[in-house]
Amino acid sequence: MVGRRRLGRQFSWLWAAYAVSAYGSGLGFGALPLIAVLALHAGPAEVSALSAVGPAVGALIAVPLAPWVEFRRKRPVMITMDVARFAAMATIPVAYAVDRLGFVQLLVVSAVVAAAKIAFNAASGAYLKALVRPDDLLVANARFESTNWSSIAVGPPLGGAAIGLFGPVTTVVADALSYLLSALGITAIRGREEAPRTPRATDRSPVRAGALLDGWRHIMGHPGLRPLYLNQMLVAGLIMATEPLLAVLLLRRLGFPPWQYGLAFAAPCLGGLIGSRLARHVVARFGRHQVFRTVGTLRAVWLIGLAFVRPGVVGLVTVMAVELAIIVNMSLYSPVLATYRLEHTPKHLVARTLSAWSIGQQASIAVLTALTGLLADVTSPRTALAVAGLLILTTPLLLPRQAQTSPSELELSPGGRGHG
């Protein structure tokens, strides 16, 4: 069983820190759009802009951070990014308490948190590759994936109830504190971290133009990573673009109370526990390429169902059924993708590759969220949901058609093809 495999005390601390942060973010799931709707009375275009502009600016900020992360020890980077997110999120309840909270502040906080998240994830991925054996990468990534979905299953219902009882910024406080606790957990990891390889003497600036693009060069030059990257950008962008649309449709147009909105996204996340726990066994039985082709396709076929949401219990069940189908497949696919990406990236490029991946994905989410928000403003949220659902049906065409088994790729991973 995946859950019984021991990966060491250092991994346990890293996993615990991730869990604390994930559960805090679960409580604050969709907190900024909810605050915009409930406290600032924002419309579809403003809510979509909040979900698009802030993360897009954050992705731009993260571009020069990637080489900076690459050439530094990863634990201090993770701690710094957690503290930065805590400080940014803490400004929201303070401003709300003195009646100074505004839409621009939400945009700034969103940008800072997005940039810090990209840098944190890049450092965390590089640290994970150095921390566990190659054969254990899929197990470790499946545990992170399982924790992520369980946090979303538990967090939003509690967050929705807390908002109803204590006000719209309650969950932001919990989210901010979780970053601080995560930083303390990472601080508790013992053992000397190996110093990263420094730039060449003729290339002392880690933010040189070439270093900024090294991650994208690796991705786009790799025959396996390139199609997976392009597919992931579109799938993630289109799925995440539906979040602000659903917030407006369910909360304002259909009159769902906040606790039902949270439940509609939380209950299906139990499917994430199923998918993540199956990942290792499915790969062992069918092979990694079949997971990419089959499960990657199944992620895309359900989103169109959100366009048919109706008021009442039927509408709530519709959202939950669609989300459950998407999440089971996403949670199976994601740890396999994360493991493949680490195995097929040289050690000295991991942070830049993960940063490039996250920046591209975040940029796609921002652009598609902004476009669907404008479409919803001109037409309706339901029409925009239908368009997103139709577009995502084309994304399986980008998935790799053949397994990549060239010797040059195998040399990048000391564990070969791992569980694939």
C-alpha cells in the first residue's frame, strides 16, 4: 500500500509542512473571489479579473525568481516564500477590520501569493528529488496529491460555515497562519542540505537572460515533456477558468448559500484520495504512457456538464458529479506527471523547469480566466461555461502519441523509468 511505505523522517517533516499549508488553503478555498462577491459586491468581470490578473502578475514576478531559486539551498527558499505568503494574506483581515479593504489590495495579494507559490513549488520539487530515492518519487508525489485533495474535501465546508458565522475574512486568517506553521515545519527538518551548483565564472549573474529561459528550453526540447506541458496548460487553464464563473452563477444567479457552494467542491475531492492512491498500482499494471493517454483524456470530457447546472438539489448534485469525475482522473494523472517530469529533468535544471512549468500554467489560467470572464459579462456565466467545456474536449489531441524511451532520456534519471 502507498500509505505504508516509509520515506524517512525528513520527508515526513516536509509532508507535514505541506499538509498544514494545504489544509489552511483548503479552508480558504476561493476566499478572494468570495470576499470580492460578498464584501465588495463584485460582478463577473471583476471576479474573473481577480482570478486572472493577480496570478498573471505573480507569474511575471516568478520569472526572474527561477534562477535565484535554482542556485540556492532550497529549505531557506521555501521558508522565505511561506513567510512572504503569510505577510501578504495577513494584510486582508487587517484592512477589513479598519474598513479599508479594496479590490486593488486583493489583486496585489493575489499576485504576491502566486509568485511565492511558484517559487516555493520549484524549491520543494528540487528538494524532493534530492530527498527520496528515484523509485520512491511516485509514492511521494501520490502522498502530496492525496493530501491536497483531502484538504479541499475538509476545508471548504468548514470555511463556508466559518464565513457564515464569523464573516468573509475568517478563512483568510486561517490560510495566513497555515503558511507560518508550514515555515516552522520546514525549519524543523534536520540534516545538511547539499549546496547547489553555482553558475560558471563567466556567468556569475543567476538572472542572466539565458538562465531565465533554460527551463522552457528543456521542456520544449524534450519529446515527452513538450506535449504534456502544452496539454496541461490548456486543461488547467480551462478547468480553473470555471471557478469564478461558478462562484457568480451559484452564489448570485442561483442563490446557493456559501456552505452549499463549499460543499459542491469539497465532497467530490474525496475522489482525489481514490485517484492518488491508485496511481502507483495503475502505472505498474498498464504503464505510464497509457495513464497519460487514457486518464489524460478522461480529465477533459466532463467539464461541459457544468453548463447545465440548475437551482436546488439537482444543481448541487450536478456540480458534485462533474467535479468528482474530473478529480478522480486528475488525482491519478497528476502524481504520474510530476514523477515523470522530475525523472526526465537533470538535477541542475529542476527548479527552473518546475518554475517554467508553473509560470506557463499560471499564465494560461490567467488568460483563459480573463477571456471567459469577459465572455460571461457579454453573454452569461452559463454560456462561458459551455464554451470552456467544448474547448477542453480538444485537449487530448495534444497528448503524446507514443511512449518516449530514448536512451538519452533514461540517462537523465538514475532510476531509469521508475514505476513506468
